[in-house]
Amino acid sequence: MDNQCKICPRKCNIDRSTSKGFCGVDNKIHIVRAALHHWEEPCISGSHGSGTIFFCGCNLKCVYCQNIEISRCQNNGAEISEDRLAQICYELKEKGAHNINLVTPTHYLPQIKNVLSEIKNHIGIPIVYNCGGYELSDSLNTLDGLIDIYLTDIKYMDNALAKKYSLADNYFSIAVNALSEMIRQTGNPTFDKDGLMQKGVIVRHLVLPSHRKDSIEILKYLKTNYGTDKFILSLMSQFTPNNNLNGFPEINRKITSFEYKSVTDCAYALGFTNAYIQEKSSAATEYTPPFDLTGV
């Protein structure tokens, strides 16, 4: 790893061998869970589950984060070697995982590249890069040929919202540049006979309370610039307030049926007919597993 870390758009130039970056971690691999997970999109979870590996730290500071225990490193998990990470991938495959799902991997990209370079031609199941969308396209380019599926967010179009809620005032331009690189690498989505994704990009968007208009603008931008067949859209309604939102009254509530329906209606009108549309009644607690070192 370059001693002056420039892996992500923060480019904080921290020597992570001696200090922690904006992401909150040093240059060792820290994970909190490695297990089958059944709450991703159906084409990822399938019947057996996705082989998720949850990494500590994050290069975003979303005030509404549901995984704040690990994204802010309140739980530092366990430090593991590259060899152990490779072994965990094989163990998840043995348990029946349809894929290996690397959750919040950005700040471990050099180590992950080393591991995937060793196992990619042997493991025989897709590799999923599951991120918040705040990625440098140049960094992603170094993973070309190693990642089969990108599961990425487009959180905001309005950078004022991105700054307010995630401390990332250049979020949108960064996220769409990254999306273009992801699509370049994987091509259009492909599926096996059971409907499981083998290659491609899924773009997730979580609809926020009070900001449905920003969601609609994102959908319009995606349609205009990418069409509807280059990625799978996943609209989520699971926003759940947490204890950090007292200073953000406009989002300190769940979204209304009107807010969510106006966004989903827009998606359908734009032609996103194959999108995953989450039921508004979905319980957010089901999507957050215990970060208890299972499988580590």
C-alpha cells in the first residue's frame, strides 16, 4: 500500500501504517462477520444466501447509518491476514454461498486485490463489491477482471445533501464516474438459469424522508445517461431513524407512503420495469446482522 493513502476520494494522505485514515482504520484488514446473508436483492441472496464479509470502517459518515457500530469503528472486529481472508472466501463457498460479497471494502482495496488475484480463477462463484458509491474510478480500474458484480449506491444528486448527511460535498460526480467504470468492467447484467446474477451492476438508492425530489432527479439522470438495461435498479424504503438524528428533524422519521410511491411511480414511468422495489413495510432490523465475529 502507498504510505500516503489515496485509495478513495478523500485522498487523506495518511500513512495508515502509523495512523488511521478518514475511514477510521489502519492498514490491516479488520472484519466483524463472515456468514451467509439472506437480505440482499433476490438475484444476490438466492436460496442459500450471499457469502457476506463485513469490513470495519467507512469513507462516508452517513448520520443515518444502520451499521454505525462498525462503520464508525465502535466495534473494531478482528484483525486478519490476507491468507485468512482468502480462506474465509473458500469457507463461505463450502457453506453454499452463491457469491462472495465484500461489504464496505473500499479502504482495503489493495489487500482485496491481492487476495482476489490468488483466488479468482479457483473459487468458481461471483465476487461482489458492495459499496456506498464513493469510489475513485482509477482505484476501481485496478480491480478490472477481479469483480463480477458491483452493488453500489447512488445516495444523493444534491451535493448539499451529501455534505450535510455524509460529509461528502462532491458525492454525486464521484459516484457517477465510479458507476461508469463499474458498467465498463462488467457489461450488462447477466443471470444464470436460476435467476442469480453472474455479472453486472446493481444501483441501490435509499429514499430519504423529505427528499423525494432528489430521488426523482437521480432516476431521471440515470435514465438519460445510462438507459435502463445497463444496470439493475434497487429502490429501498427501509430508512429508519437512529439516535444520531436529533439535529436533523427533516429526516428524523420514516418515509411516508406518498413519498415512496412518488419515487417508485417515477421509476416505472421512466422504464425501470425490472427494478427491485422494496415493500415499504420492510423491517430494517432484518437487514442488519449481529456483528459478533461469526465466521472470522
